[in-house]
Amino acid sequence: MNAVIHCENLVKTYDGKPPVEAVRGLNLAVLEGECFGLLGPNGAGKTTTIEIIEGLLAPTSGEVAVLGRHWGRGEDDDTIRQRIGISLQETKLSDKLTVRETIRLFRSFYRNGLEPEEALRRVALTEKGDSWVVKLSGGQRQRLAVACALVGDPHLLLLDEPTTGLDPQSRRQLWDIIRDIRTQGRTVLLTTHYMDEAERLCDRVAIVDHGQVIALGSPAELIARLGGEHMIEFTLKDNGAFDPATLNDLPSVQSAQKESGQYRLAVRELHVALPALLGRLQQTGQALSGLVTRHVSLEDVFVALTGRHLRDEESPKS
Amino acid sequence: MNEQQQPAPARRYSPLRELVLARLREFYREPEAVFWVYGFPILMVVALGIAFRNKPVEQIPVDVQDGSQAVEVKQLLEKDNRLLIRVHDEATCLSRWKSGKTDAVVMPLSGPGPRYRLLHDPTRLESQLARSLVNEQLTHPATSAESALVREDELQEPGSRYIDYLVPGLLGMSLMGGGLWGVGFVIVDMRIRKLLKRLLATPMKRGEFLAAIMISRLCFMVPEVLIMLGFTWLTFGVVIRGSLVALVFLVFLGAFAFAGIGLLVASRAKTMESVSGLMNLIMLPMWMLSGIFFSYERFPDVALPFIRLLPLTALNDALRAVMLEGQPLTAQWLRLGILTGWGVGSFVLALRWFRWQ
């Protein structure tokens, strides 16, 4: 399969005191027809990376090829622009234009593309066609932004945090739209710091931290790397202190960790591990104050890889 | 790949047309902007027109020193209704004179020699006017129509009044304001909203974008000028002596020059504060120097060549030459050259320096 996007050793350093190294040697290959997610916490370098791919930022060093072409090489720029559709993290489209007028404006920049009505239909904004942008809800605005990205009928869609700040219903609506785009054979690259979004939408995910890809694979693969599909989390009365490592020998337990009073076991088979755990706690005279089990998520992958949570603003060193 | 959608023929969508339409729509859907562009200049003309139209004959205060002849002198001087005569004792007269409350002081003298002492200040225009009016009344009290050497005609016809002088100046001023604000503000606003960046991520041609901003500015300008000229024609009878074609050409050239400057001002600015500051920096000197409200010839001679190089000076001079004197454009190559130079020069620099993201 062809790589639609190819990044090699991408570096972007912003001038400043001290200089900010937003991207430090990032490698990436996005394949034709897949939905690829860049997952990472705020400040991981996702937006910088996607803006370099979009040709809006120049990398400090490294190679970028988009649809087999390179930014800044003569005719290539226009060729790429004609064939990609983007939505930035924040764009305030003109308040006093109607939805239809906005789409028409964006349509006019492309040689080929969708009828504005078709673009509106795909993002379910047909009924809002004559409304001013200022009257739209957050979710509707985001769908309009996606429609602006779609209207040139692009081969490649680049969406920077398409659902950030939206209510659950609007997010689900956007997921449907993105899935729809993907089933039409288009390639999608999106950034997100929601792991559930990445799990549900993306064929493959690159987990980005400190400007580098630290893990790459399908969500299922990444989760499988933890060795267990389930997670048991429990807390003990009196903040009972005993070494989580002593739990490693329980049947079906893949790993055991303790973080701020909470024990966390990654297990393969819940029905084997749970009775064993309860037995062990009883033996050692520990009393539970809470216990939950759940499926392993990309969040757990991220925590396992970095010792931090995805949405920690200030990353505490583990 | 998908069912009914067929690629639309490319020619149905003109980006330039869509960009201009978008600007026009954004503008007329914003009532405040419409007021500032169209309403405000009219209010200004009305205010100034009222201030200067039915202005009573100017009153010139002259003091007379109290004494036996005071009443007689007062009656004599009051034959000229421009003089406002007040009688005070000597000390009061002198203190009022020193503080500029009166333009001249008449002190009747007794004994041989001159009959009056007249205090005046040769460096003050009003004082000189007072002096000559007082002299006229005191020395030739009985000038009759037959014995007069000069026949006086009062001139109040359209074309030579203050309002006639003012309208071309205000027209130039509003072309300047409209160009700078209309172009500069819009661009900085789009930059702040990241709309500029979003547009740049499309295949949009940068030149077409800038051309659309300029074209839409020229579109806004047409009603602005028509309203202003129509209004002053109806209310004050301000007429255009020269060719209408010449006037239209000048208005477009002026609008183009200031739109170019607006573009230049906005080419790097990242905040509203910085663009407002820059605009005031550019407009304020021209408001004062370029002869909007009064002739710039009053500034020192050494400054005049520089003042004439300012775009607003060139525009105002050219507008007045066409509107008031009926001169053809061929008589003002230099002014046209200055305006074109500003427009083209700033457009080129703006293109080079423009910060797209």
C-alpha cells in the first residue's frame, strides 16, 4: 500500500528563550484509505506535526511527503492543496455569512469538488443552510468546518482535534461523519487527546509524547501489548500498604501497579484472576474499600508507556 | 466512489467573485460598520455645514474708554454692525486688551493733535480688522455711495463658500479613513480569527484574495461618495464645476492609494491595538497637514514641499481643482503621480511583507 503521508525524522523547534522543541525526530507513515490517529496529551506536538503536514509550518529539519509530493517544490503546493481538506483546531469562520455561503466560498477555491449542497448533506447541515454561522451551536460549527474540508472532495483529510470541547452527542455525530468519509475510501489523519475517539475511529494510532511517536499500531494491538484485556482496580481500607509486585504470581495477572493508593492489575481472564485476588487479600488480612473492573483502554497504554495520564495538564514525573 | 456526485464544472465558481461577495455580505450585515462608513461622514458634513452656513456676521469686540466723548464715539462706531462696542474705564480696557478679550481699544483724546488713540496689535489678524473698521468709521463717518471710490460686492455664491472648500476635503478624508480601516482592520481581524490561515490551507490564490479585498473596498466607496456629494448638493448646493469623469477617476485613484496603504499597515500587525496605533500614526498627521479644514499654505514655506507629497494632500488638492476650479486632470500630473506612487508602492511592499499566518 502507498503511504499518503510520509514523515521522516521531523523536527520543529520554535525560537524563544529557551527554544521550544515541539517535535523531535518524528517518523510517520499514513497509508492509503486508513483513518490514522495522532493521540497524545496537550503539548505533545500533535498540532505542530499536522500543520507541518498541511504545509502551514515549515519543519526545522526532516522530510515530509504528502501524496508523494513535497511542499515548496514549484507546482507541488497547488497539487497538494487541491487534494487535501483540512480543519484547524480553531478557526472562526465569518459570523455573518450563511452556512451555504461559507461552503460556496470554500468550494470556489477548488478545481473539482462536491456541490455545496452535497457537502452540507454529508455533515447533516442541510436544514441550517441559510443560518448565519453566528447562530450555530459548537457541534454545528465543527461540522461546518468539516464540510469546508470536504467540499474540495479531497483524497486526504487532516482534522486537528475535530471534537474537542463538544458535548457527547455532537462528538458521536462527528464520528459518524468521519467514518462515512473513511468508508468512501478517503484517507483521514486526525489528532485527538480522547482515547475513546481514537479507539472507535482509527485503524491505526500513533501515540505521541514529547514530540515523538512512542507507540504505533491498531488500538487492539496497542492494548494487547499490555498483556491483558481487563483491568482490575481496587483500593484498601486504612490505605493498606503492601507491595503490588506480590500480586504478579496470581493466575492470569499480567502486571500489577500501584498509583496514589490505587492498585491496578492488568489481567487476561477476569473470572480466574478475580477470585484469586480476593483469596489473597483475605489471606493477608487486607480489607477492600473499593473494587472495579473494566476493559483496558488506550489510556492504560499511555499510562503504562509514560507513567502519566493523557489529560494531565502538568505531567508529574513517575 | 460515491453515487450521484459528479465533479462540478470548474467555471461555475469564481473565487474572486465569491471572495468579494463574502466581503460585501459581511459588511452590509453589520449595521455598525454601515453607520461608520456611510452615516458618520454625513453627520460630519451636517455639523460643519450648520456651523458655517448661517453664521452671523462676525462680531469684533472693541472697547471704548469711558469719558465725556464715550457715548458719541460708541454711537459712531456702532454704525458698523460688525463692531461690538463696550465702554469701560481705562484700567478695565487695558486689562481686557492684555488678556485678548477685546481686539482693539479706542481712547478719545482731548487737546490739539489726534482726537483718538487706537490700541491694536499688528500681528493679530482680528486686531487688524478691528483697526481698519474703527478707522473707517472715525475718519470717514459720512461716506456716501456717490463719493465712494470702491463699489463693494458681497460674494456668497456656491463655489467660493467655506462649505465648498470643505466638501472635497471631507471627501478626501473619508476616502482615507475608509481605505485604511476598511482594508487594514478587516485583514487583521481575519488574521486574529485564524481565518487567513484557514484560507491559506486551501488552493486559494493569494493575489486573488488581496484583489478581492481591494475590489470590495472600491465597491463600498461608491455609495459613500454618492451619498456625500448628493447630500451636500441637496442641502448646501455644493456643485461640481469640473468633469464628472475626472472626479470619478480621482475618487477611484484615491481609494486605491489608501486601500494600498491600508494593506501595508495590516501586512504585519497581529493585534487590533497595533493596527489601530499604526493607522492613527498615519492618519493624524494628514488630518492636520493635508488641508481638510483649512489651507495647508498656512504652514511654513519649508514644510510645503513635504506636505504636498502626502497622499491626502495630493488627493484633496486634485479634488478641489476639479470640483471648485473645473480643472482637467491633464493639468495635475504631479498629484496623480504622487497618488499612484503611494498606491502602487504600498501595494508592492505589502505583498512582500504580508504575514499570512
